Amino acid sequence: MPGSGRLARTRRALEEFQARSAREEASRDCTLAALSTLARPFDRHAGPVHLTGSALIWGPRGTVLLLHKKLGIWVQPGGHVDPGETTYDAALREAAEETGLPVRHPVKGPQLLHVDVHPAADDHVHLDLTYLLLCDEDVEPAPAEGESTQVRWLSLEEALALADDGLIDGLQRLGEMGAACRN
């Protein structure tokens, strides 16, 4: 079955994920249950509920958030999974497109940082897996054409004050990791 390897890796990452709040626990459990019932969980065209990949970026000036063009809230970069991608591939691609920053996964490989289930802008539901991405350069965001132009570096305190509630657990976890994020 095509994609069964990425499905198994996704399930394993979720099973190992330690939720820090009731919301994160419910999101993790909902996503795991969906992986057992959805025929094509990575395919946004297969139905109104699907996996997405997003990123919390850690760099020289803190983290990066963007103002979502449709929802009008401050969120992490991320989006739908393209054919053949994993959620962590989508997180890397979307973060690069939406911020223009040279981002990478940690040396040890993709690290699941946060899980959230939330409604999207047009009557579907995202089972969102957020990964840690690193930006080693002190450069300004330069989003691709068509992306939100409201993208900026923020201290963790600023990000916590601006971010959508669904991202708070991930930002707090990022803050606790601190300098250990650099590898």
C-alpha cells in the first residue's frame, strides 16, 4: 500500500508524543483515531479531515509567526501535505515558502513539537502536526509571492501574547527547550 511507511512513522511519532495539556492530549488521540479510519489521511482532497504539517521555527531572534491571510490570526507556517510527502516534509516546504527563511530539521531528524486539531478556513478540519525547524541565519523573513506579508521574528513572550490559543502548548515547549534546540 503506497504511503504505509509514512503512515506508520506518523502513528509512531504520535504514540510517543507526550501531551502537555488536555487540548494536546485530545488532539493527539483524535489524530491517532483518524489514522485508523481515514482511507487517505495525507490527501486534502480525500475528505474534509486530513493531516497537515506546520513548523515552529527557532533562530537567532526567537521564533517566527505569520498573520493568516484568511483567518486573521497569528499562527506558525504550515499547510497541506503534497502527494508523496510526509507531514514533516510539508512543514519544511511550507515554512520555506511562507517565510523565505533557510530552515532545516534538527541534525537528529524531524522532531514533533506540537499536535492540534482545528477547523480550517473553508469547512474542513486540520489534524496538524507541528515540527521544530531551525534557522541558523539572522535574516529577515521574505515570503514567496502570494503568501502573507505579515511574517516576523518574535521573542517567545511576544509570540505567546499574539499566537492563536491552539499554538500555546507548542510555543511553551519550544521555550522550555531553549538552547537545546540548536542541534
